[in-house]
Amino acid sequence: MEDHLILPIIPTANPKVLLPGIVLRVQVTRTDPREITQLLDQIWHRRQHSRNGKHITTLVGCVPWKDERQETHNPSKRGAPGQNDGSTSELFEWGVSGRILELARSMPADARITGVSYILTIEGISRFKVDRMVKKSPYYEAAVTLYSDQAEPNENDAQMQAWALNLRSVGHDLALVLSRLQLPPSVIAHLRKMMDSTPAGQVADLLASMIDLTFAEKLQILQMTDVKERLKRVVELVNRQIQVLKISQELQSSVENKIGKTQREYLLRQQLEAIKKELGENDDGGTDEIHDLEQRISAANLPKDAADAASREIKRLKRMHSSLAEYQVVRTYLEWLAELPWNTHSEDNMDIARARKQLDEDHYGLEPVKTRILEYLAVRKLKNDLKGPILCFVGPPGVGKTSLGRSIANALGRKFHRISLGGVRDEAEIRGHRRTYIGAMPGNIIQGARRAGVSNPVILLDEIDKLTRDVRGDPASALLEVLDPEQNSTFTDHYLHVPFDLSKVLFIATANDSDTIPGPLLDRMEVIRIPGYTFEEKHNIAKRYLVPKQIEAHGLDASIVNFNDDALMKVAVGWTREAGVRSLEREIASICRSLAVEFANQKEEGGGGIVSGAVDVERVRQALGPEKFDDEVAERTNVAGVAVGLAWTATGAGGLLFIEATQMSGKGVLHLTGQLGDVIKESAQIALTWVRSNAITLGITRNASRNVLENVDVHIHFPAGAIPKDGPSAGVAITTALISLFRGKPVQSQTAMTGEVTLRGQVLPVGGIKEKVLAAHRARIKRVILPHRNEKDLADVPQNVREDITFVLAKTIWDVLDAAFLEGWKVRGAEKGGLEEGEVRKDGGISLVRVGQVEVGDAELRSKL
Ligand SMILES: Nc1ncnc2c1ncn2[C@@H]1O[C@H](COP(=O)(O)OP(=O)(O)OP(=O)(O)O)[C@@H](O)[C@H]1O
């Protein structure tokens, strides 16, 4: 179809070529020929002046510049596009008529000089051939012949139909490839729809505008008025485009893969190198290492079970790559096997005289303890084995339990290793973790053996009473096997999984309190009690061990510094109350520090004034300040209602227990305070009941029918309220405090007591007598009232303490009262019509027979022992 027309021409530059059915955006700038701008100026003004400018359809022709013109890029050099004679030497001969859909103008401030610029959107309608240029001023105008496509190809033209089909098919292929390039799905869907609903010629133009074509190819398509030819050509070009896109996609993914793989390999190699470096391996480090391990294992002379396990694991190791995690696990296991002292042991020195000497050198006093240790060693020497009970030192902190253990190892010439069991709550800490756990290790015992480096060390199990148990198992039961001489020759740690012989190890345990040691464990041990030191002993320990040690530790000259005896005693009495010697050592250290400062100052001042090294009581006071402990007992007990009990603390040391009772108006209620356990509360109830039932005899009331607690409440408080207290041994002291309260008489000063009271007033024996007496002695108590049946326990109390204290042995509470009050219980009672000594008294239906007091002075005691 041909049509003739005169159209204003807008030239377009490479690469823009308008095709029918396509919308093109063209920018006309100030550098374009003025003729174009003038045309656009006119169109723009026309649109502005019309009422509804948007609806004015402006038909123009879009003709590309010939390519060679374009290459100059210099519009000024461009001559007129065609001549009036119809020559079109600079413009292409073919173009497309189009509708201007939008025209936007921008006018900069200097537009008068530089001109305006436009952006226009044109929709292509049909091809034309430029017949001739009609005019070139003020804009180009050309006479053109239009060529329109047929709506659909002729039905009889099979070839044409085949090409149309072909075109649509490659169009769909293109859409598919484009969709992989992540073009928006809506665009792809629109494209597919257009391809199916638009005439084939237009589809060809549409596809041609979408693919990458050179300018020449675009011009070729532009002039193809023969639809069949155009279809052929576009099918070719689209196919080419599809191939290009596919290849580029493949290239891209293979490049990506390649980079990913190389990068991964690089990272892995880096890691491998870092691991090898860390392990100190060269490339064939694995084999060297296995060889080395094999040699060490054969040198360790493993017993059969262990040797079998080792060769099994070495075989596994050889099959593994050294970068595997499992390799490290097996290697560590083999290291353990190689390093344990399976057959290495130190020579024993079972010389009892030498052992005695060593114990005496390291520790002052402790005679019974040392004797027991020597007996133990003598038996071991004769029997030539270590089967027998395990020694367990029990006593308060700082009395030398640990250092005795070390001393025994020295005496025997054995290696010493200490395992602290305080707070151990997991069975695995004793027996190890199975190797299946990540980070598994052998338990404390095997670790100790490895550290000691011999199969016969002395292993001290410190604080065995502080073992706890929870859901992770019971460490005490794991220790049973360790400490049982019948079983410990085949002790199997979970980690090693082969038996290790512990029968040559000398185990010694320490504890503060034997009551909290689990029963079965205690059963395997022989308890040796170290009760705590008297002032005398502390003084001697300080003089012989602590002072020389601290003088050396502070860099002082032992020949100049000299603590006199009074000074050391003063430190012990005025600044310490504990059973052990740790705080004594601390106080001595602080005196040494102050001496060190004085000596250092003297040196700096160049010898101005000689500083003396003599330490006397005055110097102690200067260094330590005011005394920490004074005569608190006398001060606290000089009022009625207060008695001093003797208690046994959880750390195994004895201590004083003050009991304060008071009364006030009320309804006969007994108030108890001071963190008390059930047993001590019951003791208080019993004491009150006994006092009430004996009120007449005690002279508290004359009227048998009168209730002592009528309109009265009693409050008993146990000071040091933060410390929990329990046990029956405070019974006598509570009773005494109540009687003191009701009678209004203070208890004798410097008197302390212990013993359980029954409802009938009997005094029953209690435990920890030695520790309690020592505590009383440290607190400068002069009289101690004890249950009669505890008399035998006094044999353990050191001689000098026995000399300082008067003991009263009581069978009943009446004996206690006689000793506790200056006048005895009967004085006030007699005043009020009480009974004479030795009489059988009937009170409230209960027969009370006063057995009489047994007051034992030290001389008498000695004759008994
Ligand atoms: N009889 C003694 N002779 C010489 N030094 C002693 C004596 N008793 C204790 N010591 C010294 O007291 C310090 C504390 O002793 P050690 O650590 O053995 O106490 P411990 O009873 O094991 O205490 P804990 O129960 O707190 O472990 C050590 O320096 C030790 O040498």
C-alpha cells in the first residue's frame, strides 16, 4: 500500500531509529540543527495556544541521519539535509511517520543565546520513502511515499505464514530467555500477549526494536517494505540474539562457579595451613608425629591392657587424615597413655628415724599425731605394702593438716600431689569423662598421677568433707574405689578406659569435720584429730616456724630481728582466737612489714639513727594497733540471765556460745532467736520446763500453785545471730541462764559449760570436749563444767591447759548450778526454805537425788589419768 504525503521531518541520530508501532523518546538539544528546534518551537506554540493542546495530533516524519554524518558529531559541519531538488545526501532515504505523543521543553536562563531543548515522545505509524525535500527552512519538509503493512499475511502464502509462525516462536523463545535475565514478569507477559495479537510485520518491528542491532541493521529493517523479507531477517536476528544471551548466561554462571570453587579451595587451604602451623607440622608431620608417639608408648612400658588399647588407637590414627577433628582426639588419648607413669616410681625411704626427724623439723607439738603417723609407716615398712586404712587428718583450719601431708611425702622421699576436693560435685571430676564427650579429660586422680610423674606419689585429698553431690553423680562413691586397697590396683578412669594401678599411691585425706564425710568413705579411713593449739603451742610454733619464715619472706636480717617471748605471747593472746595459726602468722607478717618499712627508711636516710630489730610488747602494739580480743567473757557475764556455753563449730574448732535470757510482762510465751535448729530449740523448751517444775526448790517461788511464768514472757537469744546453731549440748547453759534470770544472780565469771539436759535434770555427755576446752582456754575461761561421763575425754586435753582450768564434772543440773553460782543452788533455796545437801527431794512427783558435785583440780585429775 502506497500513499503520498508532505511531512515535516525530525532527523534522529545513531542509534535511534523509529519503527512502526514503536514508541521512541528523542532528545533535541541545543547542539542539534536549528531547523529541528524551529519545527519543535512551532509545534510547541501551537499546542500551547490550542485550548486542549494535549489532543492535537501532530504528524511528523522521523528520518535517521546517514551514519557517516553522525560520526562527525558536529552539527555545524552538517550541510542542509537534502536540497530543494530532492537530493537527500545527508538524511537516510527511508523514515517512519509518527505521532508526537508528548513534547516537553526546557528553557535555561540563557536560552536567548543558547536556544531551548526538547524531549519528545513519538509513536511510529508507517514506513515511508523520502521522495524529495520540499523545503529546509525554517524546518525540513519532505514529500514522502508511505508503505503500510498488510494486516495479516495472505492465507494462500504458506511461506509467509510459516515465517510468521517462525517469528512468533522465536519471539516466545526470546521472552523465555529474557525472563531468566530477571526482566519484570509483567513486561514479559505483555510481550507474549503482543506477539500473539499483533500482525506479523509489526511483531517483526517490535522484536527488532528490542534486540541488540547495529545502526546499519536497524536501517536495513527500516527499509524492508517486503514483510516476508523482514520476517526472515528478524527471525535471523532474534535467533542470533537468543544465542548470544544464552552463551552469555552460561559464561556468567560458569565464571561464578569457577570463582566460588577456587575461593572455597583457597580458604580451605589457608585453614589447613593454619592448623598445621599451630601443630608444628610440616607436610608429612602426621607420619612423623605417629612415629614419635609409637616410640614414646613403647618406652612407657605399658601394661598389657593399655598396650593393646594403644596399638589399636595407633592403627586408627594411621588411617585418619591429620586435619580431622577425630585425629586430634585420638592423638591426645595416646599422649595420655604415653605420659602416665605406668612403671616409673621413686625409691622409698622407709627409715622411721628419718621420718620422725622430718616431722619434728616441720611441725611443733602434735605428738599423738606424729606418733600415729610413725606407727602407720612402721607397719607399712614391715608389711612392705600400703594396704590398710587411709589416714585422714581432721581439724580446724590452719592447724597444719596439709603441711603434715607434705611432710610425710618428704620423710618418705616421695613426690607430693594435692587434690582439692572442696566443692567437687561431679563424679567425672574424680573418674574422668568418657571419650565420646567433646573436650573429655581424665579425672583428678589420673591427672595427679601424671603430674607427679611416678606411680607411687603421696596424694593428699584435701577437704574430703566438702564433697557435694548433685544430679551429675556422687563423687564420694567414685572415691570409694580409689581409696579401697582391694580395688584400686585396677582403677579405671572413664577417659583412659584401661586399668591404672593406684595401689602404690599413699593417699592421705584432710577434713574439717568428720561428721560430713560420707559414711562409706569414713569407714575406709583412720581419723587422726588435730584439735587446735593452745596459746603456749601457738607461741612455740610462732617462735620456731612462723617468725623465721616471715623474717625471710620480708627480706629482713634474721640476726638483727628478734621477737621476745612476751611479745609473741601477746600477739597470740591479744590478736588471735582461732584454733589454727593462720591469723597468728598474718599478724607476725604485719609486724615484719612495719619493721621492713623502718629498715628501708633508715637505708634511704643514709643511716641516720639505728633502727633496732628487737620486738617487744610495746612494738607489737605499735605495729598492730589496739588488741582485737580483750576479756569479753567477764564483761558480758556480769549481769543476771547470761551464761556461757561451749560449742563445736562446723570448721571443727571449738568456740564460746553466749546465751542471754530476759523476761517481760506477757502470757508465758517462750521466744527464741539467733538462727536456731530444731534440737537447740527443744533444749530451750526442756530447760524452761525443768526450771518451772523445780521452781520451789530453786527458790524462784514459795507457792507451789503459782505459775512462774504467770504474766511473764521469756526471751532467750543466742548472739552472733548470723551463725546457724544447733545441737543438744547447750542444754545446761540454757538452764543456767534461766535460773540466773529468775534468781537475779549473775553466773560466776570465767565459767563456761557444756552438756545435754534431760527433762529430769540429768546431764548427758556431749562430743568435741577437747576442742571446746581448748576454745575455753583461749578465751581465758577458768572453770569449765562438763558432763560427768565426759571425764575420760579430758585425757586428750594438753597438760598446760589442764593446769590452767578447773573442771567440774556434773551428773545432774544441780551439780551444774552449784558450780555456776557462787553460793551454789542451795544458798538461795535454803534462805527460802530449800533442802540440805544430800537429801532426797520430792518435787512435783519426781524424785531428785543430788549426787554431789565432783570438782577436780588438776592434781586430782593427774592422779586419775
Ligand atoms: N604444728 C605446727 N608447726 C609448724 N607450723 C605449723 C603447725 N601447724 C600449722 N603450721 C603452719 O600453719 C600453716 C597452715 O597450715 P596448713 O595449710 O597445713 O593448714 P590446714 O590445717 O591444712 O588448713 P585448711 O584446713 O584450711 O586446709 C602452714 O604454714 C603450716 O606450716
